[in-house]
Amino acid sequence: MISQFERIKHQSCILILLIICTFTSRSQGLTLDQSLAVAEQNSPSMKKTRLNLIRSQENLNAQNASLKSQFALTLNPISYTQSREFNNLISDYNTYNATESFGSFSVIQPIKLTDARISLTNRFGYTDSYSEFSDKTTKGFNNNLSVSLDQPLFTYNRTKLNLRELELALENSQLNYAIQLLALERQVAQAFYYVYQQQQSLEISRLAYQNMQQSYEVSKNKVDAGISAREEMFQAELNLATTRSDYENALVSLENAKDDFKLLIGISILDDIIVLPNIAVDTIKVDIAFAIDQGLANRMELRQREIDIEVSQFDLIQTKSLNEFRGNLALELGLFGDNENIGNLYEKPTDNESVSLSLSIPIWDWGERKARIKASEASIESSKISQEEEENNIILGIRKVYRNLNNLQNQIVIARQSVTNAQLTYDLNLEKYKNGDLTGMDLNIFQNQLSEKQLAYTNSLISYKLELLNLKIQTLYDFEKNQPVSPVKTTDNKK
């Protein structure tokens, strides 16, 4: 009959074999930088942010294109009309029919400086018409060439304002992309180091399991030799089963953490990965005054608040245009010619001119304009307050990170010494256990202490690395490399 230890040993060998196969046959090693590069391209949140950036860029491209000369051609190859209508001029009914063919070519040029529009239009056609009253048929070609100007007066420049709004929208999208990228870096780093924590936890559990197997062999030999009581064997089997269970639990936690990480960075769930971190910690000296200055000078959220204020001021300009006194000047110069012979089209040309000045004068709006202006002014003040709050939050966040870094440095030193002490304590008590001066239950306690100290040391290193990353995000300055962080401004979306 197979003993409990043999069953445990057989199951453990199978489990270890499966783990070795998993980590060696299909595993893909990923560093933190590689994970960030993959996440930037494949993360669903970054894809949506990138599409918003492309949309803002293309809207601005379209607005700039609309400020260039616009060419249009309209053709009407044939039209025929026949009607009988009462003509007031002759006080009688008149039957009229006409056949026409014409085309129109126009060039329209918006003027950004003055918000005006200049149009050049040429209409060329052929007409064949008959009137019952005059019993006459008229045939011939005609051409009308005209230049017109439409100039708004006493109001704001809508062309410039629309263009500036789209430029600010693009800049805001670029800032959002950069902020989202930094947020993604934090999320990926946290998930990356969490996977590493689970890898370390699995390795520590494996070492604990190996140590317990050795102690079980010692206990079994001592019981077989009659040196120890049979009860020691029972406790050793229980300790071995417990450490094996911890090992299996660590394996499950690792696989779950890897699945969550793969989903975050946007790779296939079926791919297996191993994270390859660099958690070597050097003492980083941080000047808190310099860090705050960097944060206030570079944080993109402050620029976003400035954009909010500028957009609110645009809203105020548009609000003031409600029920405003404004005018419009329209000028047109034209040259018209007609003749049966196309070569003599302008034999007797006719000048066409028109000048029109229109004014819109508000009389009474029951206080609507005044109330809307006050609402827009309140919105501007609210945006300014939000900017001040953002500055205070930046300073507060940097100060907190600075304190946490100093505290974590002390914790790393303590955790490192704790691991050394726990390892020495375990080794000493293992010798006592081999000599029969310590029970298996007591040895298990020292093994658990060693595992806890090893995990605590790993966690302290990871916490310090994450807090350094947090400081970089808070200040847009990399204190590890002693260089500023360049935020992403745009993507290559122009064709």
C-alpha cells in the first residue's frame, strides 16, 4: 500500500513537471518597457484615445482646407418649360415656352483676416424661347461674369474663432492622449509587478515545499530508526501537505494574474508569459522644491485648465453676439453679354453693379443677453478656480509621494535585514530539528516566517519602484535618469 508521503511526492512531481513545461515551452518573456510598448498599440483604451486624436486632427485639417479657394462647376445640359400665365404688363394671358442649356463656374475664397467671402462667378448659356404675345422667337447665347464681396460688420470674426476652437480641441486631444498614456503606464506597471509578486510567491512556496520535503525525510528516518515518536511523523506529513497546498494556491494566483495582465496590455489570453523585471533599487535623492517646480511647469492638466478658460472666453464672445448690433456689406460687379453669334457675345456688354448695406439693430430682449453674459462670466470664474485647485492638488500629490519614498527606503533596509535574520534563524532551527531538539510544528513556524519576510522584502522593492513611477507621472521628470519626460504630442495620422 502506497503511503501518504508517496502519494504526495507523486502528485508533486507531476505538478512540478507541468509547471516546468508551462514556463519553458510556450512562455514569452516580457520586460516592463516591452509591455508598455505592446499596451500602447493594443490596449482598447489607448485605441479609443488615439481615434479621438485622429478625429480632432482631421477636423482641423478640414477647417484649414475650407479656408482655401473652393471651385465649383454646375451644368444643366437641357431644360424645357411651357406655361400659360396671366401677365400684368399686357393685362392678358400669355403662353410662353423656352428651351435652355447653361453652365456655371464659381470660385469662392474665404478671407480669414476679415471673415469676408469673395466670389467669382461665370454663367454661360443658350436660350431658345417663344412668346405668344409678341409672336416672336428669341435665340442666342448669353454670359454673365461677376465678382462679389460679402463682408460682416460690427461683429466678431467667426472664421478665426472656429479655427482657434478646433486648434484647442486638437491640443486637448493630444494632452488627453499623453495623460492616458501615463495612466496606462501606471496600470501596466502595477499589473506587471503584481505578476512578478505572484512569480516570487510561487518560487518562495516552491522553496518552502522543498525544505519541508527535506524535513519530512529527516523525520521519517528518525521515526524509522525509533529515535522520534510516531506523532512527529503525523505532524511532518501535515506540514508537507500544507506547503504543497500553498504551492498550488500560488500557482493558481499566478495564472490569474497573468490572464489579467494579458487582457490589460492587449495580447492573446492563450499566450503564456513571464515578466522580467528590474527591481534593483538605488537610493534616489529627490529635491522636493525642484520636483514641485517641475510639476507646476510641465503637468498637462494645468494646460488643459488654461484651455478650458480660453474656451469659456470664446463662449462669452459668442454670447455677447446674441441680439447685438451688427451689419453686412455686399458688393457685386458684373458684365453681361448676349448675342445669337457666340463670337459677338460681348459686342454690346452691359455692366451690372449692386451695393447693399444691411444693419441689424436690437430693440429690447427682456434681459436675455445680459443674463446669458453673466452665466458665461460665472463659467469663466469657475474654470479659473478649477485651475487653482489643480495647482494645489499637484503640489499636494508631489509632497505625499516624496514622503512615501523616504519611508519606503527605510522599509527596504528593514525588510532586507529581516530576510537575513529569518534565514539564519531557520537554518539554526533546522539543525536543532535534525538533532531532535525541535518539533516539526515549531520548524514549520520558522519556515512560514522566512517565507513572509521574503515576500515582504519583494513587496517593499516593488512599492518603491511604483512610487518612483508615481513621482515621474506627478512631475513629468524621471529622477532615475535625471531627465524630463517628454509628453506625447501627436501621432502619425496624416496621409
